[in-house]
Amino acid sequence: MAGSRFTSAITFLSLASAALAAPLTSANSANVLERRGDDICSATSDCIPFTIELTWGGVDATGAGSRGAILTNGSMPGPALRMKVGECVDFKVINNLEVDTGVHFHGIQQTGTPWADGVPGLSQYAIQAGDTYMYRWTADEQGGYFYHSHYKGQMMDGLYGAIFVSPSDDEETPFSAIDSSAVDKLKLADAKTEPIFISDWSKYTFDQFFAVEQAGNVDIACADALILNGMGSQTCLSRDQITALSPPPIAKLTNGAGYTLKGCLPANTPATQGNFTRNLAAIPADVYDTCTPSTGKTFTLNVDQADGYAAMTFISPSGFALLKASIAGHKMWVYNYNGHYVTPQKVDQINVSNGDRVSVFVKLDQAVGDYQIQVSNLGLNQIISGFGTLSYKGSAATKATSSSLLNYAGNALSNTTTVVPFRAAKAAPVPAVACNGDAADRTFFFNIQKLSNQPDAYRWTLQGKTAYDMSRDDGTPLLYQDPSTIEESDIVKKTNHGEWVDIIMQTTGPLAQPHPIHKHANKFFMIGQGSGSFNWSSVAEAVAYNASMFNFNNPPYVDGYTTLAAESSSTWTVFRYQVEVPGAWFLHCHMQTHFSGGMAIAILDGVDKWPSVPSDAGKVCQGNGSSNSTWNPSCSCPAACPANSGKGPDGTGEGNGPNTGSSSSGSSTDSGKASGNASGSGNGSGSSSNSGESSGNGSGSSSNSGESSGNGSGSSSSSGESSSNTDSSNSSSSSTSTWDSSSTGSWENGVWVGNSNNPSTGDVTSSNGEGSTSYTPNPSTGSYGGNSTSPIKTFTGAASSSNVSLFTLLALAIAALSL
């Protein structure tokens, strides 16, 4: 029964997709601009060589068993790229997946290289399976950034890695405002900043996840775990603990039902799901309700008290969860936010929205020991936390000290506990950046909401009327077309070079959730936010009404910012930027589920100075540059350090296994088979140790999501052990094990056919009372099979430039997305 119901749902979606199957971005040949000569490879490059190889393999992030994921040089996350302002990189992508892809460089301005932004359908054609593609770009601005997939939902399958750009020698820093007596130590710590990727995690691959959303007609925001640099555990609380931690609005939102035993808002909550018809029987029980505890590895950041300070950058590639992070017993100095130095803030906790990068200094002045790093969900959608360890050199602790300020939900322990948060709206840039206070040349109004007048709960819109369909990923890139032939629409906007542009975003209530909005290319200023409706025709008109609503003197200068949340009204946020980098750029919600649902628009900036794409864009060029991928954060300079990026000295050889492991961070990982095409450095020709891995990364700040602090207990330790408020005790310390990417099964016509009871195949079986439904999609092929028995029904073939994958068909059935 369950299998037939699911098949019927997919059949319905397939019929719906057929109605939308007309190509959306195929341009007439007359509209495609003639490309200029081989500008990129015409001269020998002295750029830094950096190579990543993408493969599909098994990842066990929580100790619950492996699921399929994208491995970057054999690991998740991928290796970190470290550069200096003014340096260029030859970033080579070897696509050994079975599907197309594209790699975006989040926050990199791409001045003069708009074809290197890494967005299929906008700035390039997708990198086809088996192909190699090279991006060349120059680092314009210091700060923390990251690379990640920008093709369909692949970021949720693990394709991401850190990018750090060091400042020029004479650049102003905010370090003296933190500790004027330790500026040199702060500079050294900044140069060695450790990436800590924090994210939600699900046993389901993105294609599986998206298929469940469609079958049940729900917008899923319920995770199995929160992970740090690919490591974590699934913690399950008792009903009493969940009730004690629940904020007051939950009872009203859920009609008294409260959170599920997984700590999530139920799937049938109208305030968050909208008034759509749901098929709850098609949703596996473990998506929202069933919680099965598991203990995985714990990320550990090793520090030395003699250094005085440690720096770390929290980066969020999270699929849907907005997060907040803290370190027990330690204050954090926020000094860099979304790609720019900022006026330092001394805080207890930072908000980290999807796509954010928040760099902090931690003064190492506590007793030698282990201290808990806590990452908690920020929103009302779920009570969940993940944990890591900050470990001082010489520590003999067997269990990390937990926070004295926060409960398991990441909220203040009591109404009398003071928790100082990072205030993103007060993050003034250092050095100052001038924001134009006059009237803008152009204004765009956007209304963020679920897409109305259609039946799907998972569809979103940034503009208010139309969703950006992900099938556009497979079309002719807008950058390659004559902009005069591209019609402006709800999802395509145009500007002229030099203009000042206002983007006014209204998030529709009554429950207005926050959305992390990211703009590709040059940064923008966040000049104002407020509750209620934006009732003016322009910022100038609003300023005339009440100038105090806006900040033109020292507003945040960022590439991403999170809109306000509200429980009982709409909210508005205004971004202002000057058009400086001509090209085709995305403006979108960085929550992958909302983005995949359609919350995006394309902005054609500077159509009057439209760039000409070199004919050799993407071609692999020869170069003489030396790689700094041998950087080891425990060393004082890159030149003196052994390789640790998963590649050889030239950036192309055999690597050192998954990069989520040791190095100065000391985190544990699997050592597994290294990737690469040449000999390079590494241990042997295929297998390698984990001795050269770089540690994780981090994320940025986000706005308040409207949640209230709870007074309940039930905190969990960083090692996966439960606190005195929970029933069970699980121990898991940092250790090294052998990477197992093997699985039982084989490829048949582009579909992985394996044992449905073997988690390494990516298969998952759920029961909903009337039988079982087996979900057996493989994102690496774009194929999906669903059946209650061993044979797999294939609904689509492998994706390519000419063959449309199931994911694409499903995306075609959707007309909206957002965060």
C-alpha cells in the first residue's frame, strides 16, 4: 500500500512536470553573443593551482550508518584554500560524479571574471559528468569565504570547503580594539583561523529529502542532527525534557500537541506549512517523529594556551536550519562577518545563518581542559543541538565542560541568566566603507512568501508571484546571451553600471520566518529593518517620514544578511548596493530547501557594460604558479609546512585523505582513499593517512528567529554523552578510523542497485503502519526508485546536457522557492 501510494504521488508529480517541460532558458542562436578569443589561457599562469576531485561515496556523520554524499578529495568538508588579497587561483574541478555540477565561490566578488562565479544557467554551462573544468579568479577582499555546489541541491550532499583570503600588508584591522597589547598574536591567530562548518544533517540525500517533501506535500525543517565539520551525534530527549525546553508559542502553534519526539514542529502545523493539502501517510516516520539515538565522532579543536588567542570561522552550509554557536567558559570576539572586518563585539553566542561566515577570537585564558562547543537551532522549528570540543594542549579531561549559561536548546538557563548575542546590525565595516545616503537610482520590491495559487507547500518565491525554476540550471547561461534580448520579468531584473540600487524585501506574516539572503558579486549595505509593512514607494519617501529607521553612516557591508522574523506581523529589510561588477548574478535565499523551491531572482547588473565571455572559459590552462595548499595552521608560515589540503604540492596529486580530521584542529576523521590524478605528495598511490587534513569552518550571524528562551534542562555534552538530565550515557572521543566508502550493490543503467538494508547504499526503508516504502534514489545519477520490494523502479535516467534527471523533472513541477 505504502509503495503504491508513493508511486502514485510520483506519477502525479511527473504529470505535473510535463505541463512545465518547455525549456525555460534555451536561447535562440541569434541571442547568444559571440565569445571573444582565448584570453584565459593565452599567457602562462602564475596563479595558485588548486584542484578538487568530486566523487560519490558513503559518509557516516552521526554513527547511525553511512549515507551517500559528495566527497571532495575523498572527504566532507573539502580542503581549505588559503590566499592573499591580490593573488589569483586556478581552481580545477574534476567531476567524477555521475551527474552535472558547478562550484560557486561564495562571497568572492569576481571583478572582471563573471564567468567564474560557478552558477550553471547564469554564468556557465554545468560541468558534465566526467569533465574537468577550471575557474580562474582573483581575490579582491580579505575575509572568510567558501566554495560549494550551486547545482540543484548538491550542497546538502556535502560539496563545500573553506576559502580564506588574508589581508594586504598595509590593510587596517580592528585588532587593537580587542587587545592593544597582543596585536601580533591576534594577527597570527587570524592567519591560522580554523574553519568550523556547522550544519543540519539528515539520513536522506537531497534527492530523497526532496522526493519526501513532494510525496507528503510538506516543507521539511526537521534534522536528524547538527554536525561540526561533518561530525556529530543524534540525541533524543524524553517527552518531559522536550516540554520543559519548549518556548511559549509552541502550544498555540501546534494546537496543544507540542513538539514531536524528534523535537520538531509536527508536519501538519498550518502556521509553518501553510494551507495546503498534505499526504502525511507518505512521510516516513523518522522524518518528523521517530528519534533513534546514535553516537558519532566529536569534532575537536586543539589550542595552545601559549598562543594567547585562537581564531575560528564558523561557516554554515546548512540546508534549512539557522544556527547559533557558543563555547563554554569563553567569550568570543567577533571581528569578521561575511567577508569584511567589523567593529569587534565581545559576545557569548553568535547567530549563524545559512551561507554566513563569522570569524571570532577566543582568549585562551582558562584552566587547561576541554570546553564544549555548542551549536543549537535558532528557530522555532526544532529543539536540537550539536557539540564539539575546544581542547587545551595538555588537557587530560575525559568530558568537556558544558556551558553554565545555556540549556540544551541553546537558550539562557533561566530568566536571570544574561547571554550576550552578536548583533549583526551593529557590525560596522573596518575600515569604513561609504554608503550613499541620497535617493537610489533604481528600486526593486520583493515579497518573500510561499508561492500562492498553486498546490505545493514546498514552493517559495522571492519576488512574490513567481518561483525561479531549478531547471534553469541546465539552460543557456544568461551571461552568454545578449541582455537586450532577455526580457525583464518577475525573476529577471536589469541594472546599469554605476547605479545605486535599493532592494526592499517584505516577509509576509502572520508567522514571518527569517531568510538568509545572499547576493552574488559585489557586497551590499543593510541600511534598515522593521516590523510591519513597508508602506512607502521608496527609501527616500520612508526617510522623509522617519529617518531614524535607516543607517547610512556605518551600516553592515556584507554579501549576505538575514531578514527579520516576526510571530504576529510582517517584517521588512532594505539592502542598498552600487552596481560595480557587470554580469549575471543570483539574489536568493541561502536555505537550500527554499532556494530549490524557487526563492531566487537573477539580476543582470551593468547591462550597458555587458562583459564578453572568453571562448576558453572553463578550459584547463597550464601554469607556473606555486600552491599554498600545503598550508598547515599549526605552522607560522605556509612555506615551512607539510601538505594538509588533500592534494600534493602542486595541488594536483594524491592527497592525505578526508580533510575533516587532524592538523592543528585535532579533530578525528577517517583516513580513507585519497583522490587525485597524479603522484603529488601523500602516502602511497591511493590510501593515505589523516595527518594532513585541515579542520572545519563556520558560519555567520543571523537575525532573531522569534524563539523564546526556555527554562528547561536537558543539555548534552560534546562527546555525545547525555547530561545529568537525560537517561542514557554515550561516550565518544576523537579518534582515527578507516574510511569505508564501500557499499553492497552495483550500477545498473545509471542506477545504484543495492541492499536496501545496507545504509552505505543510500537506501532507507520506512514504515507508516500499512507496510514499508523503500526510497532508493541516488543523487549521483539523478535517478530515483521507490518500491516495497527489492526490484527498483527507475523513473529517470542519468542527467546530462541532453537527458533530464528526475530531480530536474521534479524541479520543473515546482514553481517557487525561498528561505
